[in-house]
Amino acid sequence: MQTPHIEKKPSSLRYYQEGPPESLDAIDMSTWTLKLFLPYESSPIQITFEKLKNIATITENRRVVCVCNWSIRRNWTGILLEDLFDYLGINPSRYRCYNLKQLSLGTAKGVYDSTIELSNAFENRAMIIWDIDGAALSLEEGYPIRLVDFSLYRYKGVKCLSELHITDEFEQGYWEGKAGYCKTGKIKPKRYRIVDLQEHRFIDGTGEVTEF
Ligand SMILES: Nc1nc2c(c(=O)[nH]1)N[C@H]1C(S)=C(S)[C@@H](COP(=O)(O)O)O[C@H]1N2
Ligand SMILES: [Mo]
């Protein structure tokens, strides 16, 4: 399960604003949980990594697009965000009008955050991921888990994901504030460098890229 021309992919550290945790040992997976906050609730529902991995694992070959004009298609293993909701007994349709704020675990340099629309995430089969191309996420790639909404630019998916907040607000995220990126994160129609194909292609900007 290798991505062609993976050596040409821009470094994961280049786009890791707060940077990864110092080492794998910095995250104790025996006590780690993903925390999900319902609207106006101050204590989260928590799920261990083991439980997360036993919900309904899928592997999908899908393309992601970076606002910095490049794109790559890779093999992503994890679960559908919608399946996580179902598993936790949270009816996805009840929260369709809400948003999902994602927070990274954070480092001394801060915490990365981004907010997405839940209805769009469910419709576009957003995933929580722990393996890429058949291998566990490296620290740089977002170990232990990351969220990806394939219909949006990559800055809308948080690596080293720690907290999810279901909220009726749509806050501006870390990168959006710093670089002035649009907070909806919709992919814009233009030419991109396609890393796995080693050529330039026009992406029409209507959502997830499925044509190639
Ligand atoms: N926690 C965190 N997640 C993040 C970022 C970040 O700075 N911090 N950068 C985003 C951006 S802009 C990109 S392009 C992708 C890079 O993912 P990659 O390491 O798979 O290339 O991670 C996204 N998720
Ligand atoms: Mo990016």
C-alpha cells in the first residue's frame, strides 16, 4: 500500500504549526482518550484508542488537497466520523445543524484547532484516521489519530487530535487566523501539483476530488 512518488511529498513538519509531541512516549496510550463534548456540556464522553479501533475499521484510497497548491491520493485507515457518533449513541441527524471544533493535543507552541460543519462531514464521509498506507501515523503525520474531511482543504483536519466539540458556533481556526485562509476551507478551483501523479491538474473545486 504505497503512495507513488511519496518522496516528493512536502514534509509533514512544514505544515505542522505547533509541531508534533516530542516523542511517542510523550503520549501514554494506556491513559489516552479521545474526548467528545456535546453542546454546552463541560465534561466529555471519552473513548480509548482500543475501543476506537474496534468500531468499524475501513481503508479508503482518497485524495486530499492542500491550500498551498498540491494534492496527494493515499490509503487512509480509520473509521467514519458518523460511525463514531453511532457507536457513542449520539444520533448524527440530531446534530446536523451543528459544527465540530477539533483541537490538537498541543505542544509548548500551542494548540491547533479547526471547525467544520457536521452535515458536510457526514455527507462527505469524513474519517478519523490512525494508519496511512498501512502503517501507523508517525508523530509528524499526526499520531495517534487525525481527522480528515476530504471535501475540504487539509488545514481543516487536525493532526494529533485530542478533543472534539459539537458546537453551534463556527470559530476561526489557528491557520485561518494566522494565514488569512477562509474558515469554510472549501477547495478552490485551480491548477494543483498532483504529488502521486507527478503532474499538474486542474481541480474543479466542487468538493472531494474523485476524478483522478
Ligand atoms: N495539529 C495540526 N494538524 C494539522 C496541521 C497543523 O499545523 N497542526 N496542519 C494542516 C495542514 S495545513 C496540512 S497540509 C496537513 C498536513 O498533513 P500531512 O502531514 O499528512 O502532510 O495537516 C493539517 N493538520
Ligand atoms: Mo496545508
